[in-house]
Amino acid sequence: MVVESLESSCEVSKRKHGDGGDGIRILLDEFSNGDVNSVSSVSSKRAKVSREMTFQEDSDWEPMQQTKPVESVKWFCVNCTMPNPGDMVHCYMCGEHKESGILSHGCFASPFCKDNGLTQVEEKRGGSSPSTSSTAVGFDERMWLHSEFEVKELPHVERPDRLPAIAASLATAGVFPGRCFPIHAREITKQELQMVHTSEHVDAVDTTSQLQHSYFTSDTYANEYSARAARLAAGLCADLAKEIFSGRVKNGFALVRPPGHHAGIKDAMGFCLHNNAAVAALVAQAAGARKVLIVDWDVHHGNGTQEIFEKNRSVMYISLHRHEGGKFYPGTGAANEVGTYGAEGYCVNVPWSCSGVGDRDYIYAFQHVVLPIASAFSPDFVIVSAGFDAAKGDPLGCCKVTPAGYSRMTQMLGDLCGGKMLVILEGGYNLRSISSSATAVIKVLMGENAENDLPIATAPPSRACLRTVLDVMNIQMKFWPSLATSYSKLLSEWEASRLEKRAEPRREAVVTQGAVDAEAVVVDEAPPSEFAFNFSYSGDGSLLDDKEACGELFRLFRLEPDPSRDLSPPDETNLYNEYALSVARSIASVNAMVAEYENALRTARADLEEQKKELEEMASLRRELEEERAKVRAMHLEKKRMKKEAKVLKSEVKRLRKSRTDCVAREKMYNELVAKSASCFEKMRKSIVLELNQVSGILSADRATLADSDDDDDEHEI
Ligand code: Q9C
Ligand code: ZN
């Protein structure tokens, strides 16, 4: 399960680097080269400060005279991790000074935060005893020790400094320590973890404590302290959930790492080892919460949390994240992923289609999707998976949510269930941004008003985001009919504004990176798809239609609390009992799910068998068809051959006919000749007869004459 890999992990390596300007090009190959180095070269790299010579642009053919070497020692911004050329004093990405010193001097408020000053440390109220009106903060230094052992091309963004940076900001604002109730961390038990994860997963994470360094994915590292940090993080979240739900504190903030929302039932990924929010949700249910809402505003989709609860109607998961058609990490979280196995509509995804998403977009989605669905669900407990990587200045998120936006979102959720809310840190990689954002959120938790901070709350959202919100509403209104009215209203507004906009250019400039870069974003003008997805239920189709089956599932997954249990006072035995009970319950619910799966499996097997038969039939049909085809082919050939033969015969016939005609003609000619010669002969015969007659006449005359003269001439003659 634990995979060792030294693959370069950071997205930042793919981003472009600053230009030295003025014909001098700083060679930053060492940064931009994403290529992975061998293990042995890593340690030498650690010590090596990379130096690259840079040259005048057109110096190659006259090196001796023109070359003007400029030495450049690159540095990594302590605030946002981006690499910078050595001659630059302020980070090109976030503006932080090269020798910022924020780690040693404490991280004061963000430059993006209006209230930029050093808030006076107010006198401590509340002390260290919990009170129903206090905000609890969970924090433990041992979570700093989770860090990447290998020194890579780029420092890992999910780094220990994130925690002290936020802590320093809270301290500076006088919030914590001071006005909040500290919750001390304990390592969560394996039993508790197994409500969420497989035993193999828990073991795989635990094993990493025996190794100096290991990797679950190329960017999900562990060192020997990571397993403990992950257990402390989950333990803090569990205890906070219990304290808040039971009413011993008003609400809370878990200042934890490693983050959790990418961790699924059996996978560590996306910098996450254990799913802190999922553990907290199940612990809240064990403490009696029937319905838990998890809102995930980390810029990434919480694929792990979705996987854990997608068949569960008692835990609703709502996530807002960059998605970009699945191209943004981790790729899941499309609007049509709505939950399964009877829990359709209990998973709500708001997938942004581009970077640069800001306060007004988030607030708009909250107004039209998150709050309407959440209040229809009516949770008993709210958990926020609060990554601050959608914050302005974040190197991964490239969005522009400000502390005022985060405090407004917090406030909007606080109205849901009497403020029983646990905010858990997930991602967020710009130290100033996460510090000021987290501080703003905690201030709202403590009851400070966020109203005045955000005058833009009523401004319209960007068109790309409006489109996303409309798509989500169109999909979710099948499960939450109360959305339908506002959907048709917003849709007609959209259509109207589309006509208005037609004349205007389709490109809209969106500032994405601090004050540095402006990115052009194509705003898609197509209207949201009507009935883009069809959720007719597979199998026998009964689950969705059959109200009773739904009810049954609902009861199964809701984990009905046991009213006979007395939740207070809290003592060790009670704690243990509750956890044991919760484990028993999750086993029961897993058993129910297994039964459900087995049923589905049986149906699927039968289907498969049938399909197999059909396939076989089809195969034999195909064979017959093939034979038939062969016959036809043979016949075709035969026909062709016969055609050829016929042709030959035809020409023969033609030839014979011609010769017959010739013969006839010749015969005729002969006949004519014969006739002619016959008549000739006849003529000749006639003339011969005539001649003969004449001759015989002459002859007889001669004879007569002769006889006369016989008497006369006899004497003479004699
Ligand atoms: N090529 C959180 O914010 N990036 N995790 C992976 C792979 C991972 C973010 C890029 C980003 C994880 C908690
Ligand atoms: Zn994230």
C-alpha cells in the first residue's frame, strides 16, 4: 500500500517562471525541469545552491567580448513556495519579501485583508474552562512534525509552516490563545478510525511510522511522525465534534494537518491520510446528531468524503470546487454525482468550470444552492471542510476568495442549526492567505459581525459561475423541489442577460494570481442544459419509487440515537461506551449495506447470466449469418462466372448468326447463279435445238437434193 516514489509532486513546477527581463534570461532549468532525479542525487541537491550563468541574448557568436555573466541564486518564497530568480527581491507570485521573516516574527494579517493592522491583544476572557458561549480551537505542535523527508526540486506545498503561520495570526489578533477555549489533542483510536476506513488502510498509515519516508502517491508523503499527526488531527476533530454537539462549547475550529477530505475508505491521497471530517461527522452522530451536513469549500473536490457518505442519507455532503470537466484534481465532483443507493440528492456538487472564482460567486452559490438545500435538509450539526486554497494568492487554487468572503460563508452556515458548527482546516498553501482567512472565519465563530466586510455580496456572479449554479439547480431540484421556483426565475434572467450580452466581446479578463497575472477566461455562453441527466434508477427501479424502501434505507443510515442514553456528565466510561456504541452502530449500518450490496450483486449476477445466454445466442446467430454470407458470396461468384460465360456464348451466338446470314446470302447468290445459268443453258439449248433443227432441215433438204441427183448424177458420179 505504501508506495515509495520520488516523483516530483508539485503542480507549481508546471507553471511558468518569471523573466529576468532586459535581454537577460535567468536559467531556471532546475526548477522547471519536472524530471525526477535519482535518490542519490537528492541529498547532494539539498546542500547545493544552484547557480546558473546567464548571458546576453545574442552573445553566442562573440562570446569573448559580449558575455556578461550574471550570477543568479534562486530562492523559494517562504509564503507561497514559488521559486524566484535570485536578483528578485519580492516574490513574483505573491509579493512577499525574499527575507520576509514571517516564520520567526509571526504571520500578521494578509495584504489582501482590509484590517491589516496588528489587532490589539485583548484581555483574556473565558480562560481555560469551556463555556456554552465560547469557540473552541484544537491545536497540537506534534502535527508540525509531519513533513516531507526528501528535498525535492520544489518544497511541498502542504508543509509544517502552515500551522504556526495561522497560529501566529490568531495570536496576533488576540483570538487564540486568549479568547478561545483550547482543546487538547489525543490520538484517535483504531476502532474510531474504522468507522470510516478499512483496517488495512489504518495499518498502512501506521506502518509509515517505522520508516523515515514513504509515499502513498507521488504527492502524498509520510515520515515517521505522520501517522501520529494524522491520528492527532482526527482525534481533535472527533473531540471537537463531541464538545460542540453536546453543547459544552458553542462551535469550534480544528487547526489540523495532514488534511483529510481526499482520504477515502481505503486510500490515502491528495496530501490526506485520514478523513478528519468524516470521523467528526460519525462521532457527532454517535453523540446523538441525526443529520450532519458537511460543506467543503476547499478548492479541490473532497472525493474521499463523498465516497464515504454517498450512500448515506444522514450525512449530506456539499462541495464547491474547481472541476473543469474533470481536468482539475482529483477529477471527481461533477454536478451529476448526487449520491447513490437511495441517497440521491444528499450529495451536492458545485463544479466551477474555470479558475478565478471569487467571493460573489461563492456567496451566490451559497444563496441559491447551499443554503436552500441545507435548510431543507435541516441538519443537527454542521462541519466545514475548510480548505483555504480558493483564497486569493493561493498557488494551487488560482481563485480569489478573500477573508471577507470566507467570513460571510461562515456566517451563512452558522444560521443553520443554532450555530453548532465545526470548521476543519483542509488545504490552503499561501501562508498569508490561509492565516487571514482562518482568522476571519474564527472571528465569525466568536460572534463578530461579518456583514460590513463585504459590500459586493449583492453584485451579480461571473457568467461562468452563474451557469454552473444553474446546472446544479437543474439537477438537484429533482430531489429538492423548493429549488424549482428560483431556478426558473434565474434561468429567465440568464436568458435575458444573454441577449443583452450578445453584442459584447466574449472574453472577460479575470485577475487570478495576486497582483501579478491577468488571465483571459472564455466565458461559455451556452445556456445550462435542461434535463442533462436522467436518474432513472438501475436494477428493478424500485428504490426511488418505493417510498417504503426509501424509508427503510433512511432509517438504516440515519443511525437513530438511543434515547435511553444519558450523555452527561462526561466521564471515561461514558466516552468509551459511546464510542463502542458508535462502532457497533457503524457495523450494523455496514452490515445493512453489505446485505444491500449482496442483493444488488445477485440481481447483477442473474442479469449477467441472462446477458451471457443472449450473447451465446447472438454468437450462434452470427455464425449462421456468417455461413449464409459465405454461401451468398459463393453464389455471387458463381453468378459472376456464369455472367462471363453467358457473355462469351452471346458473342459466339452473335458470330454464328452473322455467319448464318452470310451463308443465306451466299446460298441466295448461288441460287441466283444457278437460276441464271439454267436460263442460260435453256437459251443455249433452245438455240442449239434451233440450230439442230436448221441443220436437220438443211440435212434433209440436202438429202432430198442428194436423192434427186442420185438419179442424174449417179452416172456422173460413178
Ligand atoms: N498531478 C488538498 O488541498 N495535486 N489537496 C496533484 C497531480 C494534488 C490538494 C497533482 C493536490 C491535492 C488537501
Ligand atoms: Zn485543496
